[in-house]
Amino acid sequence: MRNSFTGWRSVVGVGVAVSVLFVGAATAAAEPVATDHEMGASIRAHEGAQENPGFVPAVAQTAGLDVSHWQGTIDWATVKSQGAQFAYIKATEGTTYQDPTFSANYLHAYQQGIIRGAYHYARPDGAGGAEQADFFATHGGAWSADGLTLPGTLDIEWGTDSQGGDCYGLSQSAMVSWILAFSDEYHAKTTRWPVIYTSTSWWTECTGNQGDFSSTNPLWVARYSSTVGPLPYNWGYQTIWQYADSGTFPGDQDWFNGDYGQVQALALG
């Protein structure tokens, strides 16, 4: 298993490029009433979970977590003492919601020397991908080369019936275009490609395995099991695996697919 991330952006395709123009033209549409979701909110409901999954890694793994205000006040000194080396913290959702505990969590993790990054919960039923990337980058999702800041993450998973269904009312090609618009805009704002958090089954259903993000965007895959399982289209390895929604740390439990030096390398770009 490879355990580092390198590579350049691959061509997604002419059909997708045309769709980007279409989605971009719709970015001024009014956003639905904001709701607040934590990362992985839909994973257990759609895929289930294996309780207390065991895992024997083939390569060195680095322990981490992801959190939002749903975890309440977090004692980051305790999290550090329990072995956490990295963390992702919810910053935004759509173009209206900002997590009320983001600033405190982001600062306190930093003060403990935990390498941390921000994540954005995608709402493709609202504004376009580029507009949401702008909102994210200016409300906590920015990146700096300080060695303790990971590139931002796009959290994209199942929608609800009120949000247009599993795929937020978008066709597969339109969904690929939405993700591409977010990724390109975030890169333009920060010089970094966002990590993409998703599950293999959602990706297959809602993108139809169209478009290839594997050469630019690190993959963070969600699967609550003893093995990571098949990965979304054309990614040969995961950078992060969210393997459980509870455990030693507050929030979700994560493995970075490599040693601490590789976490640092991702942070430094």
C-alpha cells in the first residue's frame, strides 16, 4: 500500500468542463435554510458499522480525530496525552453556517502541537462549489505553511430527502462539476488542493465514477470496519481512513496512512 501523496492534476474530461460552466451560472441561487451536520453524519445510517473494529496496518499509521461543536468542550491536552497527532475541525457548512466552537478548537489544538486542519460540510443543494469554497477559505479554511496546518477538507456525503436526496438533486456529471469547482477555487485561494472526504458507495452512486481527482486531491475515506475496503474511483490508496465514529478520542477516529513525518509533509505542502 502506498502511504504518501504525490502527483499532478489529471484531465477530468470535456463533458465535465462543460458542466462546470452550467453549475457556475447557477451559483447565485438562494441557499436552503442551513442545517448543521457533523462529519460522517450519514455514514452509519447508509453503511452500518462494525463495532470495535480491529486493524493490523501494513504500514505505519498515525492516530487522529475529527470534531465539531457536537463534541462539546474538548480538553485538547488530554487528547494529546492519549496519542492524537492530527485533527480536523469543522469550520463551515454551505455559505451561511460557521461552527461556534471552531475558533476555540482550532487554537487549542494548535497550542498542544497537534497538526490540525479545517473541514467544510458540502451542501450541493445550495450555492455552487466555487462559492462554498470561497466561504470556507475565508471562514477558517485557509492554509498556512507553519507546519501545523493541514489543507482544508471537503466533506461530501449523503443528502437527506429535504436536500434533494442522496445526491442533493444533482446528476452524476453535475456533481463531479460541483466538486471540481470547489476544488479548483480552493486551490486558487490557498495554493493547496483540498482533501476529499467521502465514502466509496456515495462516490459511486453520486458521481458514477466520472472524473478523476486522484492525482491532486488526497483521499479521506469513511468506512467503519476492520478494513478500509474498496476505494473511490481511481484512488490507489487513502491518505486518511475514518474507521469509527467513537473511540479513544472525542468525535470520529482516524488513521493517517503513514508516519508522523508524512503528516508533517502534508501540512507543509
